[in-house]
Amino acid sequence: MQTMIDSTIPAAANGVAMGAPQETARKVAIICSKGSLDMAYPGLILANAARMMGIDAVLFFTFWGMDIIREATVDKLHAGVVGNPGTHMPAMIAGLPGMEGLATRMMKKKIEEIDVPTVRELIETLSDSGAEIYACQMAMEMMDIKREELLPQVQDVITAMDFFEKSAGAQVIFI
Amino acid sequence: MTTAMLAGHEITLNDDGFMTDPQQWTPEIAEEMAQRAGIALTDRHWTVIEFVRRDAAEKGTAPGLRRITAETGVPTKELYQLFPKGPGILAAKISGWPKPKSCV
């Protein structure tokens, strides 16, 4: 199909102009409730991909996900092996001493090899990209976590109801 | 896929509006594409575009943002200021390449 782009802008050329494939502002809200290494990455990578294509991103960390945004734990996340069928290991082998450490080391090595950023770097990148990062107030209270223990990239400590306000109109993803 | 006239050149675009043949790209096309995205290209944009062109030609695919930041020294925050509607796809689009395969 041959089209001219002068005073009239045809649909295809209009596509050239847009950041995201849709003209309406898109938004994703991702709830990160797990703190293992293998469950930390999916939410962070999805949020980052959203920002890369101009989609607004809100991240809400709760329960075990709090480990991802705590200074004391962010660099020490472990790969979950027990009860994880994805390891293709018999449960009694996965539960042996040292298996979790081994799986964590293997995963971190692979992450480095394929040039994927660390969890800490991803949080920094997300913050720089304009993603909103929030911690769950109830989880903070339950786990006795103080505001000053959280990474500086955490914008605020909010309630579940606050989360629903901030995620109005967003696609919600629970991890 | 569709054909369009941009900055006096005939170019081929895929359904998402990315150029399918990087050889058809000219700096004037970049200027016009940027303008349509509401961006007036500055030297900083050109630092990014020139790197994307060079790197993509070498690797066969447009670089992700982490690679752009590491190789050009343009920080993440600035990339989002330069391409507010999504640097991950706009840097590639304006450089005449399809969207990057990288997630970071």
C-alpha cells in the first residue's frame, strides 16, 4: 500500500509517531509478594519492560516481597528450591542441606553471564525510569520493618486501599 | 507491512510503525519520526541514535536501554527525558530499527 505523508497523516505513519502501540495511556500495577530470587525478577523485569515502552508502572511490595526492597536483604535473595517443581529435582533432594545455596549460586552466575542486572540495579533503574515503588504498611508492621531499613527508591509506605487508588485503570499483575 | 513517504523517502514500515529496512534510514527520516513523537532532536539524542545505528548494524538487533546507558554514558533518567514516550522502543524506531529483543 502506497501512502503519502504530507498534510494528512495515514494510520501507518501515525504509528511512527507513537511511543506505545496504543494512543491511550497504559498502566501496569505489579504486586510483588514473594522474596525469592526467582520470584523477584519477573515483576521487576515486567515493570522495566513496561517503562521502556512508555507504559506507566506501579510496584507494590508486600509480605515476602519486602525482602526485595530492604537494604539488609536485597543482595541476599535466594533461589527457592523446596516445593518448586521447576527445579526438576525430587523434593527430598531439593531439601538437602546446601541445595538452596547451590541453586542460588548457579542462578546468579547465569544472570551475570547473560548480562541481566542485579536486583538492586533493577530497582535503581526502575526508580530512574519513573516507575512508582511502594511498600505495604501492614507487611511493615507484621515484620517489624522500619522505614529507614527500606531502599531509598521506595517512594512511600501505603495501605492496600492506597494501592487500589494508585492502580486505578491499570492492568494488575500479582506475583 | 506498509509503504510510506517520510522526509521525501519511500520507506517500509511494519504494523507497529518500525522501519523494516535500516538501509532506508536517513537522518532526515529520524528528524521527522522524532517530530511525530513530539521530540526535537538534540546532540544528546544524536549520541543515542548514532550508537544505536552502529551497535544494531554490528549485532543485527537494536540495543536495550541498559546497553545504551553503559556504552554511551547517557544515564537512565536522561534517556527517559530524551524519549518520554518510551526510550526502549523510540530510540530504536527513530534509528530505523525494529524494537530491541532485550528486556532490560
